[in-house]
Amino acid sequence: MPHLTPYARTLGGAIAAFALCSSIALAQSDVSVTLNGAPLNLSPAPQERAGRVFVPLRGVFEQLGASVVYDNGTINAQKGHERSVSLHVGSTAATVDGQPQTLDVAPFIIGASTYVPLRFVSQALGASVNYDASNRVVALGEGGPPMGAPPPRPGPPQALQPPPPDRTSLILSDVRPARNAVIAARRPTIEADFADGRVNPNSLHIILDGANVTDQATRSPRGIVYSPPSDLQSGRHEVHVSGTDTNGTPFDANWGFTSGRTVGDR
């Protein structure tokens, strides 16, 4: 075996480290993004961190029609005269349309590229966001409500018209685990079916025991599926699903079940 000089050993170690980093980056870049159904060619590719998808700074802002100024770690974006976003590398503090917001994960830098959280930025600029976990596709749609915007004010009451029917029971046709079920599984798959596939998946909010698990759930017009990443505590659990149907009619439904026990346990 030939003797390696210290320089050769150092060079070899650097090459190996570069190859390892390259393989890690490639492994983290298999999420694709579409805008109004058309694929976005983002370079560098999207990255994942702490369960969130991040994209290169200018790619997403410019694709959504916003101008962006980056200065010493501060990111300021403007879309028209109404929407503005301000982020800071390494900080979870943000401002949207002049109102303070908090990010789950801060923007970061890899090499020469600054990465920003895709869902937060897209919604702040008025786009809807839906994540297809099975196919690892983030679908953006322009025209959604601004992030943090108040709900629309109701119109005046309509005389001589009956009140609208309760749509909750019509939309949520089946749930699993069943309502008030007692099951032994500690990590049950939580599912709900929507009648006639009339739900707008981009509007859905899924809450489990008070925690928002929307981003980790698979959502479609016909139902939701959520697989907990770890065992649930033994006992009662509450699931809350809300959103709108394809006509914009809101619904709000919930059910409960007990896991980690069998019938007769106390």
C-alpha cells in the first residue's frame, strides 16, 4: 500500500467530505413544487428542515410576482401595493403586511443560496399551498387569502330565506378510528372521508389534541390521512377538521377516540 503524504491525506479527506455533503444535499432535494399545476424549475433545489420545505430566495418570490431586496441577512419582498413580507436569516421573527408573525423554522443559508420557508412565504403573498406527502409535491395556487387576513364580514341578513343547512354531517361521511372507539393501537392512522369529494383541500386545517398537524397530513378533495410519527399517549384523543367545500361553504367537524386501551380498561 503506497505511503500518503499529509497533504494527500488532507486532500483525500476534503474530497470525501465534499462527496458526503453532496449526497446529503441530493437526498434532501426530492420535493418538487408546482404553481397552478405547472412545475417550477427551482435552482438550487428545495430543501427540507424540521419537517418544513424551504426554497431558494429569489425563485419563489419572483415566480409569485413579487420583487425582493436582500440586504445583510434581511429579506424584504413586495407584491403590488398591498402585500409585503420581511424575513431575517437565522430568526423566526417576520412581518407580513406590517403585522408581526412567527416562523416555525428560520431562513438559513447553504453555500451562496438563502432559503426561505415555502408555505409561509407563499401564503403571505396570497397563494394557496397544498402538500401531497405521498408524491412529495407542494402545489401552489395563486389567488388565496393573505396570511393573517381577517375573515370576510358577513352580509346583511336575507329576509324570507330559510337558514342554510348544517353541512358538517354532509361533508364528513366517515372517520377512522370511529367516533368514541376504544382501540389498543398506540399509533393509529387517523382518517376522514368527505362526501362526494366536495372539499377544497387547500382550505383544510387538522388539529389533533390541540396540535396543528395539517402539514403532516395527506389531503385531497375526498379525505385526509394522518399517521402519527410516534406513539400517542394512552387515553382520549380529539380530532378537529375544518375548511370549506368547493363552493366556499365552511364546515367544522370533530370526533374523539381512545387509544392504547381495550374495552373494559380504566
